[in-house]
Amino acid sequence: MALLEVRDLTVEFPTTDGLVKAVRGVSFEVDSGETLGIVGESGSGKTVCTLSLIGLAGGGRRGGQALFRGQDLLTMSADELRAVRGAGIAAIFQDPLSSLHPLYRVGWQIVEMIRSHEDVSKAVARKRAIDLLGLVGIPQPARRVDDYPHQFSGGMRQRAMIAMALALNPDLVIADEPTTALDATVQAQVIDLMVRLQKEFHSGLIMITHDLGVVADIADRVLVMYAGKAVETAELDDVFYHPHHPYTKGLLESIPGASGTRGKLRPIPGSPPSLIRLPSGCSFHPRCRYVMDRCLTDEPPLMDVGAAHRSACWLPATLSGLAEGTEAQRMKVAEAARSEDTPVAEGES
Amino acid sequence: MVRFLIRRLLTGVLVVWLISVIVFAIFFIAPHNVAQLLLGKFAAQNQQLVQTVTKQLGLDQPIWVQYAHFLNRLFHGDLGYSYYSHEPVTSLIKAALPITASLAIGAAIIWVVAGVLIGVLSATRPRSFTDRLATLFALIGLSFPTFVLGLLLLYFFFYQLHLAGVTFFPGGGYVPLTQNPGQWAQHLILPWITLAVASMAVYVRLTRGQMLEVLGEDYVRTARSKGLRPLRVTYRHGLRAALVPIVTQFGIDVATLLGGAIVTEQVFGLNGLGRMSVQAVTNQDEPVIIAVVLLAAVFVVVANIVVDLLYAVLDPRVRLS
Ligand SMILES: Nc1ncnc2c1ncn2[C@@H]1O[C@H](COP(=O)(O)OP(=O)(O)OP(=O)(O)O)[C@@H](O)[C@H]1O
Ligand SMILES: [Mg+2]
């Protein structure tokens, strides 16, 4: 049994405008020592899909199952969940400045975390906090432990967040876009640090990002999310070299320097749909270049398109990858399965 | 930090001095004859007497000489004699100050603690029954004039309870804390509540708003993600961050405390500074008025410096910049 097994997770937020279906039946697994990358545009449900597991996604109705070490996170008591938070599953967030409490010393915040789960003296916890700060590469940790977050640089703050997340040696770390708010060079350092520490601690890691470059650096497996659903899951290499879902392909083609773009960038046309009134059939169809008639009416489930490779698209399973031949075939298949009046998304290229 | 403090102290002294000049000037310019006033019906009979008294009080000297004398005596802790009771103003104040201080400090503690707690409760359960009740209470509290509330409390807790045979709440008066702490509190409960309710309502609303904002902050989510107890998340992480604006509000309210005390002291027959200043104004008892105004000025200036210091204690970003 995997460390974390999420089965058919749904999260809905009742709002005055209607029911926001933020996560619509997502399943994934993460094992110890493994890194799952979750990618998708802003609003695709990455944060809700992961943080709701430990009750940090701002309420919302949750359905499905999330077995962590065999226990369902969604049904356990508040006290049980609190024991899991921090000690079993730790989280690292996007903006380290706003995620650290501005009025408490960095060391104090780490000590608080340790002492809320373990019965150790202040001195021992402080010693551990200093060691952790040293481990994540904060210079002069014995002195900086008494600094306030605003005295740290952006990169150092995120290192401190990482130190705090690792303080209790958690089995699983959820990192929600931990590098988005950082400078490019600092981003690389933080990713390196996380890769190194994950090897050392052998914890499971969920890395949420909309930067495929980050995924390429760190992930073993990738889950691509669109409008609250998993549209493709695959090993890292398959995502980059054999993407099957047009959305995954679109993501690849819209980032500079990624494989298969050959210099020209092609942004995905249109914008993500409203999660209150979703399009019929496949929710990606209004933005899809390969739209077929059945895409408007039938929602594709995740289907096997290769070894440990699943995609939620009606295109034939064999048509994955970025080769020009495959592309031409995809176009042909799509055109053949499309009637005259079906609108096809066209981006400016 | 020390330089900041010195600067604040110096401006504080300047403010108090300016107020002393203004108060002094207003009363000097005021068109009335103090000696005549003091002598009452004797004045008409004996013009000689009026002149003697005028001389005795130094009122025939040029204004700046009078002011210099006033300042000189002030520095020696002498605030002059009441025109009315002929007692030293300092002993009048010594008698009245503990009463007002007891009233004000007690009320302030009640309104801050209760207001903040109710505000936190309603922010942690937005739109719940508790929240709605607190909002309703705040609205009623805000719209109730202090004297009406005081009279109502007297009516129910003194008059009606006495009729029913319960004599716990006295109808007024004061027992010094040093004499009998129990009776001291017993005499002050109703005045405390009277003075506290309106301000408490302000704190309920302020705290609720601040807490709703703070509880949505990323660092509160971090606190939850650490597996801390909900109470610790709410108070140590949430309320701690919401405290700065609350302290600011407190600095403003402390300044207007004396105004509220005047009404409350009248209603409950407490011979504090508020009542004393009302009597002094009615009797045109200038030395007393000047002393009360100066005392209030010093109090406000000191309170503001304390609030500034509190900022620095509460927010390391202020302290270190
Ligand atoms: N508390 C909430 N109430 C209502 N809707 C919510 C709430 N939290 C999230 N949502 C909605 O759920 C959807 C998914 O949000 P989520 O934050 O998971 O997206 P994301 O993929 O993490 O995006 P980003 O890259 O911007 O972080 C969004 O449309 C968001 O508006
Ligand atoms: Mg997010």
C-alpha cells in the first residue's frame, strides 16, 4: 500500500454564485521517497486537491477517500488530523514572507512546531531548530535563529519554511508552488535543496507548480490537472516526450525552451472554464485544436495510453508524442470525427 | 529607540506647556472678577475688601508675572488653592484621583478584555448565532448614551433588587481599595459596566473585523498546517497579529476616558476628578479647572507615549527600523 492513496477525491464550495466544483474525482498515489508533480494552470484545483486532504483548503465539502498510512484523512477526527499535520504531512507554501508569522522569530516558529508534537525541552527544540536551519543552508544558524522573517531574504525565508516542514521528519511533504515567489537563481537553489533533502529524509513529496521546468527537475511522476480533473498522469519522461492529452501538449508548447517547441511558442487559446458552469462533455473541448463531435457530449475518463500512462482524451491511445507525423495524424483523426459546424479553437500562432 | 523616546518626551512636555498657556490665557481673558465672585454679597458692601483679595491672589499683577508665579509654583508641586473651598488643589486632586483611576482602569480592563474576547469569538464563528448576538450587542451598546445606561443599571440592580431584598449593589459612593477591596469592587461594578459598555462595543466590532482579516492570512494557514491546537492558532497567531490596531484604538480611547468618567461619576455619586471638574466649572474655580486640564493633558501625553512604546514591543518591524 502506498503512503498516500487518494481515491476519487471531490471538493465543492457552495458560494452565493453557485456550487464551485473545484476538484471533480481525482485519484493519485504517492510513495515514500517518491515525488509527484502536479501541474496545471491557475485555478485548475492543484491547491484545493492537495491541501484539502489536511483540511487547509478553506472548508468546502469533500468526498472520496484519502488513505494516509492506511487511515482515511477525510473521515478522521479533528484531533487525529491535527496529529497528522506537521508530523505526518507537512506543507510548504508559495509566498514564504506571508507564510511565516511576521511577529515571531524564525527559530521560535520552528520550536513551536517541534514542541506542539513532541515533549522536549525548549533548549533541545532550539538546538534542533538551529541544526535544521544549518541543514537547509542558512549561514550562521545559531545567530539567525533569533531573526524575524523580515530580516531574511526571500530565498532564506523559503529555506526556513523548508526547515520547519522537515522539523518532525514527516512522511509526506506538500509543497504548493514553493518557488513561484522567488528569483530564478534562488528558485534553482531551493529546488536543489528540496531534491537533496528528499533523498536524505526519504519522504514522499507532492510538488505543485505551473512551471514544467520545476517538474522536470524534481518529479518522478506527473499529474496534469485541468478544471478540477486529472487529465493525464504519467512518468516524468512520458509527459515531456510522449504527452497524449492536448492540454498537456499545450502546456509544453507554451513554455520557452521546452522539448518539442522548436523555438516557436504556442499559447493555449482561450481561458480556463468557470468551475460553476462547466462545458459539456470534455471540459477542455472549447480550447482544443483536435475537438471531435463526441468531445462535446461525452466526458472522457482516464484511459490507459501506455505503461503507467493514462490520459482523459478521446484521441486514439497510440497518438502520443510531439513528432510531426503524429501531429498530422492527430489532425486527420480529429477532422474525420468532426461535423461542419463544430467550432475549433484556434490560437494566434 | 532611546532617541525616539526622548523626542517623544520632549514633544510631550511642549504640548503640556502649550496647554497650560492656553488654559491660563483663556481664564485671564474671561470677563469676570474673581475677587468679586469669591466675596459674593460682601463685594457690593466693601470695595476695599475686593481690592485686598485681588492683591492677595496676585490678580493685580501683569499677566506674564502671574503666569511666571503659576509656573514657579507648579514646579514646586503647588497648584494653588481652590477659590471655592480654599483647600489646596493638590489635596483635592489627591482625594479625587484614586476614585477616577479605580473607575477608569477597571472599566478599561473590562471593555478591552470582554470586547476583544467577544470579537474573537464572533470572528471564529462568522454568521453563527454567537456572532449575530455579539453584533446586536455591539449595536445596542454603541447607541446607548452612558447616562441612560447608568440610570437603567441603577434602577434594576440597585432599586429593584433592593425592593426584592437583595442589597448587593450599593446605589453610589466609594470605598477606598486600601480600606476594603471587596467593598471597593462592589461599589464600582455598576459604574465600571456603565463606562465600559459603549467602548466595549467598539472593541467587539474592531476585533471581529481585524480577526476575520488575520485568520485568512497565509501565516495562520501555516500555523494550522503545523498541527497546533485551534485555540493556539486563534490567539497566539491570530489575535497576536490583530493586536496592533486594537492598541491604537485603545490609545485614542484613553484620551476620551475622562469625558466618559464625568457622566458616570455624576450618575453614581462618585467624587472623582470628573465630578470635581464639573463643580469647578460651575463655580468658576479656576485653579481647580487649570489643574484638572493640566492633569488630563499629562495623562493623554503619557498614554500616547505608552502606546508608541507598546507598538515597538508588539511589532518587531517597528522596533528594528
Ligand atoms: N474557499 C473557496 N471558496 C470558493 N472557491 C474556492 C475556494 N478555494 C478555492 N476555490 C476555487 O477553487 C478553484 C481551484 O483553486 P486552486 O487554488 O486549487 O487552484 P490552483 O490550481 O492551486 O491555482 P493557482 O495556480 O492559482 O494556485 C479556483 O477556481 C478557486 O476559485
Ligand atoms: Mg494554488
